[in-house]
Amino acid sequence: MKFADNPKQAAEFLRQAIPLMVKHSIPPNPLNYSLWYAYVSQALPELNTQMDKTLEVYGTCPNIVSEKMFREYLLKGEIENAEDIQNALLSVMGDLESSASSTAQDTEAFNEVLQDSLAALRDSSDDQSLETIIQKLAVNTETISESARQFQKKIDDAQAEINTLKEELEQTRQDATIDPLTGLFNRRVFDMELEQYSSAAKPDVSLVMVDIDFFKKFNDTYGHQMGDKVLQYVAKLVMNECPAPFLPVRFGGEEFAMLLPGQDTSASAALAEKVRLKIQSIRIKQKKTGDVISSVTASFGVARLAPGESVESLIARADASLYKAKEAGRNNVQTAD
């Protein structure tokens, strides 16, 4: 995000932001300054709405939530701006390439004219000095033509390299955080987020593990392409029910996870039940006939992070709850003891 405020406005926004940060016990670091500057400037209404909800729940804005909001509302814009700059650079390079090509063509044409003129002068004049001058001009023009051709080649090479780098940058960004099939955050993001929650003095987060029932059998019966479609449907439902600061994740295979800050076990189980009912409504149909060939269900395990509890312990308890749901007949929600 770009802040286009003049110095007077910027100073006023900063004067408003600092007392609010002190009031809500917000650590005075550059990330939080940026976040609260954007908040008081009201430049991003969605950020303000999310911040107000977070303050209502916590009375402050936990570091993990601040970092997530910074990435979602501020850093995202910077990434988009960077991509805009890259696209603009590509456009400029394209213009330069066109210009270089045109220059080379024009210079070649000029060289031909000079060569023709030189031949004509040889036939019509005995002025040796004039011929020498024209010869030098012809030689210089040939040099210019060669330089223009080399310039165009360099532009071509640079443009190809920029295209390659842009593709690699985008692929690296996607590989680092996003599951390519479902579009959800991946296990790497989950691990980082949960680690920060577990290191908080007063952790306030619940974990919901989700596993699609009989998914291997479904894959064996209808094929992996249909299985991928089911994973995408389920991922979309999970994502729709997990607005920020909640974090939906593809945990691996047919398993998903939901990190729910500010939610106790009861509230988390209620959300899991809501998602369960929506998944249960999925119907897989044959394209040709429209006949329903299968339904989809999922089992859920819920656990709340206890003070001093390790990440491994929380995941193990959520998994144990998920196992209870499977043992209880699947397609239900179970909570940790």
C-alpha cells in the first residue's frame, strides 16, 4: 500500500496512532506502526473492520493477528505494486525493443542511401576529398547499424530474462505458502502460525482437524481427478467459514485444519458442525446423466491450546478427537477431553 499523505497529515495520523497503541498495549515496532497508521487514516476499511473485531474480542491485537493483518492488507498491496512495476518494466522493455528495431531499420536504410550516393558521386565528380568524406560517413553508418543490432539483441535477452525471473518469483511465492490444488495455505504456514500461538504468554486459539471420510475408497472408485474435485469443494467450504483472523489450511492428503483464535472449544465445535453440514450436502453427479453417484462427509476433531502446551501435544489431542469421530461412525464432531 502507498501512503500519499502530506507531512502535516502524516504527523496527525501518527499522533492519533501512538495513543491508541499505548491504550491497547501494542508493541511499538515498525510493523505495528504501519498497521495502526493505516487504521487511523481509514485508508483500508476492511482492515479497520477486522481490527475493531479483534479489539472487541481481545482488548488488544495479538502479535500473530497483527502479522497476519499486515500481510493481508499492507504487504499484499506491496506485492501487487511490485508486480505492477514488473509489468510496467516489461512494457518499457517492449517499447525499447520496438524502438531499437526501428532504429536499426532506419539506419540500414540510411546506409543504403549513402552507398547509392557514393556511387553516384563517383560517376559525376572528381572531388577526391568529398568522396573520402562520404566513405567515412558510410563506414560510420555501418558501425551505427551494427551497434543498433547489438542493442536490440541485448534488449531481447534482457526481456527474456525478466520474463523468466517473474515466473520464478511467482512460482516461489506460491510454493512457499499456498497449496496448489486447493488454494489454501499449506502446512508450512500452519506450522509457523501455530508456533507463534504456542509461544504466547496467554494462548487463545483452538484447532479443528478435518478428515474426509472414506476418501481413499472414493479415489479408487471414481478416480483421482474426481477426488481432486472433492478436495477443492471441501477446501472452498472451509475457506468460506474461516474469515480472518481464522486460518484454513490443507494439512495434507484429504486432511484439513482450521486455526481459530479467540474461540473456545464450544464455539470451535459449533463452527466445525456448520462446516460438517455443508460438506454433507455435497453431491457428486455424473456429467452425462446428472445422476448422483456419491455424497461426501467428513469427521472433525477439536482441541483448545492449553497454557504451556506444545504444538505437538495440541495436534495430537486434536487428532485423537478426530479418531474418536471416526470410531463413532464418522460424519460427526468430537472434542478433546
